[in-house]
Amino acid sequence: MKVRVDPDKCQGHTLCAMEAPGAFELSEFDGHSTARFETVPADLEQAVRDAAKTCPEQAIVVTD
Ligand code: SF4
């Protein structure tokens, strides 16, 4: 499973980092999120899926 954050959609709500703190990194500058890794470790897959559902901008792109 792979994940990335679309920088054009991300508005820095930070919800993804609350939902999956190990998976996303927030910019100190503008709060925008990036995925910490392209391929998601198995133990974080559910949290990343939950974060993708939580993101109000639908900026988190998950592919299997
Ligand atoms: S929840 Fe969505 S919009 Fe907010 S920081 Fe995370 S990816 Fe960006």
C-alpha cells in the first residue's frame, strides 16, 4: 500500500497527523503534510486509511 499527500489540496488542517502520527510529517512553516514514506508499513495501514477518510480536503491519496 502506498500513500502520498497532494500538495495542491493539502490545507494544513493537521488531522492526518493526529490520526496517524507515525505516518505524516507536518511542515513547521505552513502546517502542510507530507507522508513520511511512500510504502506504508503494515502496522500503519489502517491508521493511514483512517487519516485519508478524515482529511477534509481529500488530499491523501492511497493506492494498493
Ligand atoms: S488532514 Fe489533509 S489537509 Fe489536513 S494536513 Fe493532513 S493532508 Fe493536509
